[in-house]
Amino acid sequence: MSFINVNPEDEVIILAPYWVSYYDQIIFAQGKPVVIKAKLENDFKIKPEQLEAAIMKKTRLIIFNSPSNPTGWFMTGKKWRKLPGR
């Protein structure tokens, strides 16, 4: 297991819907949650453009849970490689 330090004002991106404790865990670590909302009409999957738009200079971490809970979707390797920074 590895740990990443989140400093005050560091941004942490989470995908919504997300596991109930993610938001509060970021606040507890003194980070700033940035929520990307996945929509029903896209099967609760985000688009690469959404992630790219959310990444800023203060982004420290992206919590990417695949298969995602509570929706159960997962991202294929092909789609993963399309995300910014891959």
C-alpha cells in the first residue's frame, strides 16, 4: 500500500457517484474535493474531456475506483489510455 500526502488546498478529483466516505476523507486530509459528475445518459461513465477540464495546477490526486462503486462500471484499457496524462 502506498500513501500520498495531501497538503492544505491540494485538489483531489473524485467521480460521482462515489463511495460515501471519499468526500469526507479528502476534507479530513485538508484537501479540496473536486467532483466530476458522471451522468445516467452516459452509463455513469465520465468522458476524457470532463477529466481534462477538472485537472488544474493544484490537482494532487485522482481517486479512480474501477470497478466503480456504487455503479459497478469499469474502464477498459483502451479508454484508460485516452484519459489525460496516460
